[in-house]
Amino acid sequence: MAGGWAKDGAVSEQIEASISDELARMKARRAPVGESLTHCAECEEPIPEARRKALPGVKLCIDCVAERDAAFKARGGINRRGSKDSQLK
């Protein structure tokens, strides 16, 4: 496939970089760190011991996590190529 001024494999490298960035962002978001709290950081309800054992470092109760996940909005991906179409948006 002709790539213009791009070197061979540049598109594959861009795709791999985008995937790596997104995986790192997801791992950072999901990985609780430190000691689990006994009470939720937002509503101060007790966090069950089974949840604290299953997810070391947990800070929120199930209800608060469910609310936060429901409010999450997917963000657009990054267009590393800077194509003409992406600049028109």
C-alpha cells in the first residue's frame, strides 16, 4: 500500500501506539492502589469484607462505583495521522 511520505509500516505503528495508550489508560483507571478502605470514600457506607478481599485497594462501595460507571462517557479516539478529514471536524 502506498504511504506517501510515510515510512513502511507507519500505519501499523500508529495503530499499535493507539492501542498501547488506551490499554495503559484503562489499566491505570482500574488498578486500585494501597490499602482497602473499610468505608466508602464518597458515601461513607461500610465496604463489605468480601469486596475488600476481592479488590485490594478498593475505595468505593458497589453503589458508588455503579453510579460512576453509569456517568462515564466514551471519549473519541486520537487521530495521530492528522488527516484532512479530522481537521475539518
